[in-house]
Amino acid sequence: MTTTAWFRDPAGAEVKIRYSGWWFGADRQRQQLDGSAVRRLTISRWSLFTARLQIRVDGDTAVIYVVEPGNVANLPPGISF
């Protein structure tokens, strides 16, 4: 099963997937949010490492996102932003 997440706000935030396992770790699919375009991150079911969705913002702010489990990697989110 895959997991797909869509992010839109806040502008200037960075989203990524952090893969980590025992001694090793790597960031993948790093993207910058602009506040208008929807960005998609997908975690494959074939990952050998623990995968975490992460977002970095510059301050206390609201984050708009949708996370859906299942084979939805190429579909738009089920709700409208």
C-alpha cells in the first residue's frame, strides 16, 4: 500500500519525506510550497526504511494538507483545498 500526501500552504514552507533506518537516513522528494500550487509526496509500499512526512515552517502558522493511504499516488486529493 502506498501513502500520498498533498500540501499547499503556507508559502515558503518545505515538505519532504525522511527515510531512516538504524544508522542511515536520507531526505527525498524535497519541495518548496508557494501557497497556490498543490505539491504531492508519495511513499511507496516497497520502502525498506521507515518513512516520515515532514514539513518545516518559519513560525507558528496553519498548515493545509491531505494524507490518504492506499493506491492513490496519481489521483488528486479527495477533498478540495
